[in-house]
Amino acid sequence: MADKSTRILVLLREACDPKPPVRLSADGYGVHDRGLRRVTNPADLSALEMALQLAAQHRGTVTAVAIGPHRLNDHLRLALAMGANRAVRVWNSAFQGGDAVADAHLVARLIEIFQPDLVFAGNRLIDRGDDPAPALAAARLGLACVPAALSVSCRAGAIEVLRKSDRGGRQTVATRTPCMLLFDATSCEPRYPDQTAVMAALNGTIEVWGAPELGLAMREVGAAGAALGKERCSFPRANPQRVVTPDANLPAFERILALLSGGIKPREGKVHTVSAEKTAEMLLDIFKAEGLIDGSTT
């Protein structure tokens, strides 16, 4: 239940603007930092806005947490300017090279330390899509996790969440605290802090925690705690579109249709009522004709 003692923890993550072109690092295992424009993940800012609105309604407190190097202080100062009560940055060089499993250990440990009633984060990252670390952390602690949240309200001692469902539908989910809510970037428009708030945030306090404050074993975080090894990065292979040249002997109308269809000819559907053995044989013939399997396959 949300009341004056409600504590909300918001996870802020850094993302790269997907518009500028990227270059691979010399070893091929990462992306070159030069030329990248780093921003606060938009979905996380929406989660922060929802936390601030809920805290204002129920006299709660909002703590913004970021896991990363010193440059993430800018994102935390933005959170302070928007109205967060506390900002904490967690980092140690041993945290580098981790995957979602290792990051989930960090997030779960932060939840254990702060003991929040609600944990808010974005549902997706703008640069690489889904980030399973928050959901894995919730599963590790046995917390309910509601993805694609659009709004949240407190009714009858429970948290009611309106979330996106399949095919554009909406679903209302009720759960009890503590729980984790992953907000969609379209859930709300984050507020724009005024100049006074921005100047005050420049002098605000950002707590910096390392490995001693977390009390985690180094084998559980970073590259040592990763379940997946490093793999080389590569750009997607170009897939040029084949330009179709219509037959000059066709009428103008049919040539226009050929250009609009891209040369794709409609196939005539057929219904066969045969035995299972004959169906399998016919399917194999189709696969062979399309070149999906070797013609010598039996």
C-alpha cells in the first residue's frame, strides 16, 4: 500500500542514441566510444516521472540509482532536478564485462539494501531493446514484475497497474508490494526541470557506492559472474532488393502491377485431402522444389 512511508527505487540506465553511425572497436568485441551520443534511457525517465507523481500523491520518497562510471552523474543530476530525493551511483571496475545475469545480481543486491516498496524501471532500452536484468533481479528475490506498464494507482491496499497486452490491448493487473514495474516509454511525458531546479541539482549530493557497500562477492558480478562469454560484433549483412524489370511485351497496366508487386507472383492455393504419408511426401517435394533441402534427401 502506498502511504507516507512509501519508498520508490528508480533504476536509471544509460543508452546510446541509435541515430549516429557506430564503429566497432579494434578487437571487434565492442563498439567504439568516439562519436556516440549517450542519453538517459527514455523509458527510465518515464518510470522516474511516474514515481515522482505517485510519491507526490502519497508523500513518498524517490531514490534514483544508476550503475556505471562517473559520466552517469549527469543522469542522476537530471533526476535530482526533476524531483528525486536521493541519487546513488554504483560502480567498481570489477563490474565491467557482465551480462544480464551478472547485472541482475547487482540490481537484486540494491533492492535488498534499500528495501523499497516499489521498484520502477523502463521496459526497454532505446539502443538494444529488452534488458532482462531488472526482471531477473525481481525473480531472484521472488518479487512480482509487471512489464509494459502504462499507469499505476493504489486502491484497496494493492497496486493496480494498467499495462500493454498483445495486439494493442490493455490489461489491468493488481499486485501487492514490494513489486517491480517496468514502464513503457509512452506511459507519460517526463517533466522538464526549470533553471532553478537544474542549478540546485548541480550542487546536489550524489552518493557513490563501490563493492564494499554492496557486500557482493566478485565472482558474482562483472565478467566473472557472467553466464555468457564475449562474442565478436559484426554489422548485419547487406540485403539489397532485387529490381524487377517487367516484360516489355506486357500491357502497361500489367507492367505497373509488376513494378508495384516487386515481381512477387501470387500463388494459387490448393486443398488436398490425402493421408499423412502422402502429405509428408508432398511437403518434401515442395521443399526440394524451393531449394530448402537437398534433392537427394530421403
